[in-house]
Amino acid sequence: MAYFISDEAKDLLGDLKKFCDAEVVEQAKEYDKSGEWPKDIYDKAIEQGYTTLEVPEEFGGPGLSRVDVAALIEQMAWADSGFATTISASGLGTKPVLIAGNEAQKKHVCDLLLEGGFGAFCLTEPGAGSDPGAGTTTAVKDGDGYVLNGRKCFITNGAVASFYCVTALTDKEKGAKGMSIFLVDRDTPGLSVGHEEDKMGIRLSNTTDVVLEDVHVPAENLLGGEGQGFKISMQTLDQARAWMGVVSTGLAQRAMDEAIAYTKERKQFGRPVLKFQAMQFKIADMAMKIEAGRQLCAYALNLMDQGKAHSREAAMAKCFASDAAMWCTTEAVQMLGGYGYSREYPVEKLMRDAKIFQIFEGTNEVQRIVTANNTIGRF
């Protein structure tokens, strides 16, 4: 794993690998089949502090750099990308508060995480995916607060979150410029969980609709100010995209490792399949794509740690790493032949898991638009 990380992160990484080997890798197979929320796995992860890696040190977190955390998230993704997605998406739900919240708001969400809770980011709607400004959820001023009404979809951690960062229009006439973002606790009256998705992959993560029916939130739950929601959401996604690149990289690494292990043992024409140049070239291409994706992610995360602009770099990292994951998992299936298509071996699951990373946190078509716009704008 070619990250330059702190000694503290190295120690954590060793412990995390043991945890994932003991508690996640084998157990994930059954949960992938059932689609059931693996509460026992997450309860154990909470006990070990693995769900609070991104909590800032001043609010009780471990004080790790983003690259330190990336090494840990990649290890989780190697074990199971749905597991890593759940924990990373909890960080996604926290990011709007850390970006634009006041001290009280930051302390509130960090305390919830430290108590074993999860966060969720509620941006996507049935009619607003790649165009988040087309959302129709509203927030109407009412006395000392706002009343929210609308429906969010494809929300990771939707049914298990302790708090939600919810985008809503405070001025419908302004479109995206009239979008605001609110911190909403799970037990707020009127907030409920809707349809749960039966997904093709990352089945150890929970994905649902979140329904808001006359949800009253106090004015102090507004993040930033009215009309700041679109800006805060884009800043949130700029950070989150690099993390999805990290998860993709861990998934791709697992695919390569599985392909090497199988082709070392599988013999044809009197020798291991891995001795054939055709297989070796596939491994070489996998290794290059994985390492390139890893370093793109590390660069974007280093820029974030330094407080520098990173929109272009995060989009590149997410796009390249997730394309690499899809390519590597598909090639791993091919390398295992008929067994690659069988649930007896893990690579078919890895292939199913990989596809979503080309879609969420902004499709890879959108990432190419972001990359092009930021690149062309430099001339």
C-alpha cells in the first residue's frame, strides 16, 4: 500500500487488517447474499473506533491526516467495499457541518459519531441526480425555524443514520442559488425512512429514501446561511469524490490479489496459468492502474490537508480509480474463467460491487465535465 502515513496510522492499519480478516471478509459473503444490514460487524467496528476516523482531534477524534485515513479506508474496502462505503458515507454526512457549521453544530455531530452514530448526506432526489439544482424539497420559514417537505433517494446510511444533512430550497424562484442545507437529527418528527434499495452490489451498505413531511427544524440548524446550500454541497462532493476513489482502489487491489492467487494455482498445459504472458500482462496493467489511482487520490487528499483547491484533482481521482476498479474486476473474472462467473469465488461479487463507483458521488461523465472545465479554465 504505497501511502506515506504516520507511525500511528501504521499501527492502526495493522490492527484494522486483523479486524477485517476476522470480522468482515468471510462474513461479508453471507450478508451479500441476504442484503441484511450487518449490525454485528458495525457494532464491533464502533467499539474499535473505526467509524470516527475523520472526527477532528479538537472534537475527540484521532487527529489523523486524510492520507492516514485513506490507508485505513482502502484496507476496509479490500475486505468489503460496502463496509468501507458505510463508514466513508458517514464522513460524507459530516462534511457539510465541518465545512460550514459553527462550533456547536460541529460538536453535536462529532459527539453523535463518538457515541456510535452514523451520518448521511441527503442531496439526491428522484428528479435531481446529476443536476442537484433541480431538487424540489422545500424549507419554508416558520417562526423560529423552518418546515421541510420533500423526498430524498439513494441515501447511503438512510435507515441507520443518527443525523442527516439535508438540502432544501428556501427560495424556489432562485433554483440552485435558493438552496440551503440543514442539520436534521434522526428523531425529528416528520422524518421517516422510505423505500430501501435492493442493490446489485455493496450490499453491506444501507441505501434508502428519506422522507420529510412537515419536519420542523430550528433556525440554528441551518448550515452557513440561506442560499449557501449548493455551494456547501459542491464543496462536500469535491472532498467525497477522492474518498470514493480510495474505496475503488481497495476494491481493485482485492481483485488483483484474488486473480494472482487463483492463477498461481490453476494449471493448464502443464504449468500455472500465471506463467503465461497473457496473464502477466493483465496483472501488469492492473498494477499500473491501481497505483495510478492510489496516487491520484493521495494527491487530492494532500491538497485538502493543505487547504488548497482540489476540485479538479478529486474528480480525476474518483473517475480514474473507479474506472480502474471496474476494469480490474472485469479482468479478474476473465482470468478465473468459468469460476470467475461463479459465486464460489469472490471476483463476481467484486465486479458487482465495482459498478456503483462509476455512478455515485457524481457519475464519471460528470467527473470528466468537472475535470475538463477546471483544466480549460487554466488557459
